[in-house]
Amino acid sequence: MRLRCVECGSEWPGAEVRYRCGCGGTLDVVLDAIPGLNRYLFEPRRGSRELLDRSGVWRYRELLPAIDPRHVVTAPEGGTNLYRHPAVSAWVGAEVALKHEGENPTGSLKDRGMTVGVSTARALGLGAVACASSGNASASMASYAARAGMQAYVFVPAGLPMSSGVAQALAYGARVLEVEGSPDDLPKLVESVCLEDGIYLLDAGNPFRIEGQKSIVFELLDDLGWQVPDWIVAPGGHLGHVSALAKGLAELRAANLVPRTGRLAVVQAAGANPLYTAWRSSQDPWPMRAETVASAIRVGDPVNGRKALRGLRATNGVVEEVTDAEILEAKVAVDRAGIGADSASCAALAGARRLVAAGTIRPNQQVVVVLTGHLLKDLDVVGRLQGEAPGGNLPVRSAATPSAVREGMRAAPR
Ligand SMILES: *Cc1c(COP(=O)(O)O)cnc(C)c1O
Ligand SMILES: [Zn+2]
């Protein structure tokens, strides 16, 4: 296993604390030659009692960085459902399967990355982990650190209202630092403190987190009997997740587990669309001010832009954008089906609908949409929906008599 710069190709041994190349490029984990594998290796593990086999990440360990099982920190995670629902498919305009990563232990797909990230910290002999994020990454990291008996440090800019991600991280025992000064300078500060103090940095650019995230496609293909879908549609913020989907598909093909990769569609919110803009203009992503209802993808300066563009090219992929109004409409569709998801997930669903309408996705194709977060991750948006979106569901006020109550119960749903 090695680390390789995505920009200039410089390489280092894998078992080394390094987050970036001297040229500024992010790093890839390059696995040793991936052996020809056989799907029947994985299937019996689903029924096993061993945590490593039950984990939807470590079940596929032959396709992950080799880590001594004694160092592995697992909940276990993964094992998420693949839903099909006629009303959701009707809303999209094509039959879609929904891989619900919000069903992970802390409520988002971040757990797949963090089980590998925190295990890597342990394997490297480090006793603490850190990241600069106010969202699901911090919550997930804090949970895995607590399970491992390690201290977690979360860095956020001072002066902002506390996010639910930070609240969740505090609950899991993370030390949260609200740092004054320019938020733009925070990542550099955190990286230098981590390097000097022997703390493992698990921010969005960490290449081992991406290794864990790859397991979404491994488990998805396993769910589908190793039939590759024509499209996988996923939301993009820092773009680690979609880079991981592309890397996972490429590695499955290299291991001869699938004959082709299928196509990847990345969906961004129109108010946080640096990849979409870059894709359209054939340039590298350019930082922007990000604003969208979907907080998990409210990212104006994605750290994994280069990896995502590479993954899009390798899978003949596309990038789509959706408005907040479309995100909220998708949210009504998926929540009302009883499935529910956070608004970043709903961006992907809305993007699938746009791609169907544009004829890019044809109605007879096999489509999987990755739902990335749990409905409970952004209850503030659920609250807003009730007031704003068409189809928002409101409580009915009733007098305390049987007839009034019955009248209220009959009230037409909005
Ligand atoms: C982090 C996250 C994303 C986006 O993943 P990136 O790797 O940042 O692109 C999407 N949805 C949810 C719920 C997330 O937590
Ligand atoms: Zn480099």
C-alpha cells in the first residue's frame, strides 16, 4: 500500500502520517495489486456473528487498506437497506432504488469513512483524532473515537450557532474548540497542530476516509447480485463520497468482480455548485460562497475536486445541479413514502429527476440513488417544509370534543 499525489504522482509508503503532497495535491491510497476475487467470498459473511464480517465496510476488507484486525474500530456500520417505492419512482420519472446510507450508526454515510479513518489512526499508533467540520463528519468521528477510547477534537469557527453535528459530537465526548479569527485560516492551523502533536487529522481530504466510503459500491453491488446499475446518482459537497464511488467501481472492475463501472451522476445544490461550474467550463473547481438548504453539501471549496473530476471521466459521468425548491419537493416525496432522508440526499433524488427529464437517464435504465443522511439529521428543514413547500404537512387544531376531533381527522392532507 502506498500514498500517491493526485497532482504530480509523488509516492510515499502507506503507513506514514501524511495528508498532502509538497505540491499541494491531495493523496490517494494505492492498494497493492488487487487479487482476482470471487463474490462468494463475501456472501457467507453477511450471516456471520463476527463484527468484521457483519460490517458493510470490513466485509469487503480484501478491497480495503490492510489493517490488523486488533486495530479495527467498528460499530459495525453499513448493512443499509436498498429501498424501492413506487411513489418515489413516479416522482423521479424512472424506477429508482434508494441505498439509504442514513441508516448508518450515527445517521450518515460518514461512518463508512470514519471506521477506516479511526482504525488507521490506531494502526499508526496515534491516540487522538481531529477534524475541522461542524457537520456529520465530526459527529461520526467523535463516535468512533469514543468507541476506541481515543480523544476527538472538533474545530469550528467561533461565533456561529451550534449545529446539530457539533451537538452530536459533544454528546459523544469530543472536545469542541470554537476558534476565533478567519475561518479560512482554520484548516491550516488545525493541520499544523495535528502534525506537531501527534493527532490524526480526519478532515474531508483524508485519503483513508475515502477508502472506507468505497464500500458503498461494494455493498450496493452485493445487494444487486453483482449486476451493475446503469447509473449511480449521489450528492456532492467536498466530493470525497463521489470520488470514493468512482474508485470503488474501478477497483471492482480491476478485481474482475464486475464487467463495467456504470455511470456516475454527481448532484450539487445550485447555491453550492463549484463542481458543476467546473464541469461545464472544463476547468478545475473554483472556490465560491455556498448557500443552500442542504447543509451537508453546503461546500464552496471542495477539497476532492480533482479526484471527483477524474472519477467522472473514468465512469463517463455527469454533473447536475438542483435548486433548493427542487430539494424540498424531493424531500416531500421521499419523506412521505415513509423512507425519509436529510436534504443533501434529496438533492440527489431531485438531480435524478432532472436527468430523466433531460433524457440523460432513460426511463428503462437501472438507477440507484444514494441517500446519504437520516431524516433526523435536519429536522429544522422538516419544520421549514411544513410552512413552505407544496405538500407540507401541518397539524390540525381541534376543540376537545369527539365530533371536532373526528372532523379534524377527516381534514384533507395538504
Ligand atoms: C458529507 C455528506 C455528503 C457529501 O459528501 P462529500 O464527500 O462531502 O461530497 C452528503 N450527504 C451527507 C448526509 C453528508 O454527511
Ligand atoms: Zn504532488
